[in-house]
Amino acid sequence: MWIGGSVVFVSDRNDRLNLYRADPAGGDGVEQLTAHDPYDVRWPSTDHVSRVVYELNGGLRVFDLASRT
């Protein structure tokens, strides 16, 4: 998902699906945004401004890129 100048995506690189951010220009590398365990981040969607909504263990969560919460 494109949000501002970043790509936000889900990856299981640490054995659980979590949100990550990458700078397509390659400046910052990859940053892990969430650290949920034992449940996976599922079905993320964005408002294309700063927020990502996703399902976690049957509930909805919102992650705001601007505040990192």
C-alpha cells in the first residue's frame, strides 16, 4: 500500500505476519511497524493519508504512521 512516500506491507519475516514500511528510494531500508505475537496481521487497508486498518485475532486495529501507534 502506498502511504505518502512509503510502501507499507505485511511480511512474515519474523515468523508472524506484521506491518512493515519501506522507502522505495532505498533510503531507510525496511522498518517493522508492529510486533504482534501470537496472532498475525491480516487484511490491511489504508486511508492513503496515514492510517492502516487491519484484522488481528478477530478484531480491527488501526495503525497511524504519523504517530507510530
